[in-house]
Amino acid sequence: MQKKPNLKQWEINYQDHNILVSNWWGWDLKGSSDLYVDEQHLDQNTSMVPDTSKPFLKSYNFSNNIDSIEVFIGGFFSVKISVLVNGENIYQDQLNLIDRLFIKK
């Protein structure tokens, strides 16, 4: 696997599932965000500017107990995520004052 510059990953356990969100970007303005559940790649987004009012990564009807997974991305100086499963927030990075000023509600 090729080494990714500026790689950040989040691993979240939900019931019997392992959710992995990865985000990397390079100074050449190329990058990718990816969503995995139980090592299964479900979604990818290569946009460099997220619309914070919409899920950046998403998957629907994954299993009997996971109808939806939505990942929101924001942050000003570093990438911050929020993960919703079945509409319930199961993980959220803490936003600082500057993040809150620049993220659209």
C-alpha cells in the first residue's frame, strides 16, 4: 500500500461492527476520504472542499442493524468528523471556536 501524505484515520466500534474513516490529502491538492465497515469499502469522496451541511461519506442498507451510516467532515486547521449510524450520533470530534465559525449549520 502506498504511503499517503497527511493521513488521518478514525476507528469506531458500533455493536459488532468496526467502522473506519480515513482521510488524506497532499500539497498537490489531491486526496481522498474513505468509509469502511468490517474492512468492506463502502464509499469514497475525493472533493477537497466539503459541504458541511451534507454527508461527505455515506452508505445505506449495510446490514440488518445498520440502515444508514453518514459521515460529516469539517474543521478549519485539521479534519474533524461526525459519524451518524441510523441517525444517531455515535462519534464526534470536538470543534474549537474557529471550526464553529467556519462550518455552515
